[in-house]
Amino acid sequence: MSVSAEPVFLRSNAIIEPLVDRFYAWMHTVSPAAASLNLARIQIPLLESRLRDPQPHVAAGTDSPAPGHFADVGEPRGMEVAALLDSIKKDRADMLAFADAVAEAGALLRQHVTGSDLTRLHPKLPAALNGLVELACDPGNQASLRLLEPLLYASPYYDVSRQSIQLSLDTGAERPSILDTPRLPHPDVLDLKIPFTHPGIDELFAARIAPTTLGRLREALELDDARTEQLRRLLTDKPNLSPDRHIEKGGRIRYFGHACLVIQSAGTTIVTDPFISADNRHGDRYTLDDLPDRIDLALITHARPDHLVLETLLQLRTRIGAIVVPRSSRGNLCDPSIGLCLKELGFTVIEVDDFDAVPIPGGRVVATPFLGGHSALDIRAKSTFFVRIAGATIYIGADTSGIDPVVYRYVRNRLGHVDMAFLGMERASAPLARRYQGLSTRPATTVSDSREPSRSDAARAAAIMTELGADEGYLYAMGEESWLGHVVATVHAEDTDQIKQIEEFLGWCSGNGITAGRLFNKREWRW
């Protein structure tokens, strides 16, 4: 048997970084309208700033691993940054024209007399928007622009030639910030210019659980000799799968870090907001080796890059039955459709509105309201979930707020008692100007920046628990795990208000006879 025909598996610590014009792929860099605006308003200015004055970018990356608006590519690589910038400006001219057109249309609508006829405005819209938008008045008689989002995926503004992947081995070191830093070529990285739907990606990551051959992978990924040798380093002759990744009876929940829970019965597996470490050497976490071979449903609560994580989802595409996602408002620039995006990337998708149910053997998953977040922007692609499985009821709260506790009373009245509630108490996050500046049709002000993300503090989290009547409550999605650092800031000072709020919530639970905890790294529950 030739070496290329011997059975091989993908190494446990192999990782993928999906890239769009060498920037990390997430909702705002993949969805066509959002990607065009972020390219024009964030990524190009960022690269230009890096070329004008490299030192602040280099210093920012050295001083802190936390994500931020800096391009930490290292001081000697200015020529590569310049080449990337030139290629983007040349090859993405259509996308940049679309971004300019959206800005022009926004200015046109702001000049429009409130409540007056809109038909005269259509001929004045920039040509780049023709066939892709509708003008409408909101209930306050303000003129607005509605995107015909499905058509954008068939337009020049969605270009899969922007997509590529990098494959490498997780060394255990904290990965550098990636949201604003382009990933340039590196000798230890296999760089492949292929779209995210390329069948070779599925062939490669299926090899975590089923053998393949180097020859088959070479053909599937269309590799030359040099890249085949790079790929060989990512392969091994035997898998390292956990023997207890399945259960035969009862129910089990495993906390995989951040907002990722693996919820199992004997015949069903549900994973929430998959964001999973590949590094299995430490024993302090569950990894991709601990996942069941088949995932029936993946639940996505919202589209922020620490909850909708393409680098994990692409590895699991052949193993996920369907991804359950909240339905967007369809056409709102700040609220791109998660469902459309994931369907375009080759996933089976179930879109849900509040209280839509998805049946599972012996239970169901119900979408429930998600309050707050996103600095009070009209973003509707967000959902919490009520899961009934193996005789237990579980509330997946993500970053929802208790700003109006009565909502959760309605949830309980409609769906019943909750055994376990998982609630986020996220850190105070970046202001509106930074998180959504690319999608704003006018500059953010100090007033709009004052809008808090409506996260739950101790009192709000306690109110949610009270209204749900939950027996147990666990704080999760805190962004503290070390393997999240390339996407989420992981530094917590012990004297911050967040820590005080956590302690206050846990104290309240203890005083009210509620089992509670603050989750970190890994935990398991069985029944």
C-alpha cells in the first residue's frame, strides 16, 4: 500500500480559520450588504491607518490580546499590507460602490419630507441599488431603505472569490486577535484559496471521526506536492475520540465553554452556539474530540462572532442535521439574515420566530424572546431557547436581559416549569460606534454611544430566575476561557462591577434555595 493510500485521520488540534479578503469570516464580513459596508468603512481605513502609522497597531497587539480596531500584523510586513489594500480596492470596486450607494441613499432619505410620497425618490437612487432595495415608511412616517436580501447573494456584491481558509495546528498558545487583523501567509499555515462551500473542507473535517487517505484529501482539496506535504502535518494514523462522547440512557449536559452547551439524550444531541476548542492536551476542557459523532440540532442565539462561529460550524457541517436560527427582520441593514447566510454556506437551516417549536424525540425546542443587546438597534435575529429533553427542561438564555421580567412570566405560563436556566452576564461591551459603525447610515454620536447593551446585572438575572421559576441557575457566556482570546477579550479584573454583580446574583440564589454557579472551562450534569 502506498503512503498516500494508507488510512489517516485529522489531528485533534487541527484548526481552520475561514477568511474573507484575509479578514476573519463572521456575519458582518460574509453577508453581502454588511460585508460591503464593513470593507469600505472599517477594513480599508484600518489598513490605511496601519500603513500611515504602524506603531500604534503593533503596540496595541503587543500590550493586549483583546480584540480591537488595530491591525496587528507585525512591523516588517508593511509591503504585504499595502499589496492587500491595493488588491481590495481594485478587485472589490463593485462592493465599494455599493457601500457608497447606501450612504448616498441614506442622505437622500434624510432630506425627504416626513410622510410624503416616496415614488419620486426611486429614480434618484444610485444605480448600484437598482433591483436590490425598496423604499418604505416606518410607523413613524420616516422613510427607510429595505434591502431585498436574497437578491444580494445573486449580485456582484457577494463574491466567493473573496473566501479562503487557513489550516494549522493549535499549539496551545493564545491565538492573536483576529477580528480586525488580516491573516497573512505564514510558513506554518496551509493557505488555500477555496470557497467555504468547497467539498474538500467537508472531506477533511469528516476525517476527525472516519478514516480517509492522503491521496483522497489531496484530490479533494486540489493540492500540489508542496501543499500536500503541509497537509501531511495535520494528519495522524489514529483518531483521539473520547470514548464517552455518547450516552445510552437518561440525559446529560456538558458545558464546552462560553455559550456552548452539548445537551444529550440517548438518541438526540443539541449543541448551543458552537465555539469549541481543538486543543485537548490540558484536560481542563471539552474539545472537538468530546462531541458526539452526530449533532441533530445546533441552536444559534444571535449573530455576534462569539456565538455564530463559522470556524467551528464549518468543521461540523457534515455532522449537523440542521441549524436552528432566529429569523431576521428581512431587509434591515443592521439585521442581516443568519438563515440566508448559512444556507448559502451549505447548511440545512430552520428559521424560527418566538414560540416556534422544533420537535425532537421525546421533547422539543422552542424559540423564546431575547431582550436587549446590540445597543438597542432594531435587530430581531436573536432568540433564547426552551429545550425539553429526556424529561428535563432547560432554558438557554444567552445574553438576554431582564429589563422587562414579565416577558419571562409569559414564557413560563406558555411553556411550563424550568429545571435549569443558563444566563449570560456579559461584560460591558464596546460602544455603538465601534461595534456597528460600518452599518450605520449616519455617524454615531456621544448620545447614541451612551446606549448600554442592556445586559443583565444581578437584579435582572434574579428577576428572570423568579419569573421562570427555575430550580437551578448558571452564569455562562462570560468570555473567560483562554481559547476564546482571538475573538473575545478574556481579561477580568476582580474589582470590576461585573464580578460584584456575579457574586450578588450567586448570593441571591443561595438565599432563595436555588442551586447556582458561575461556569468556566467545563462542567457536566447527568440525570
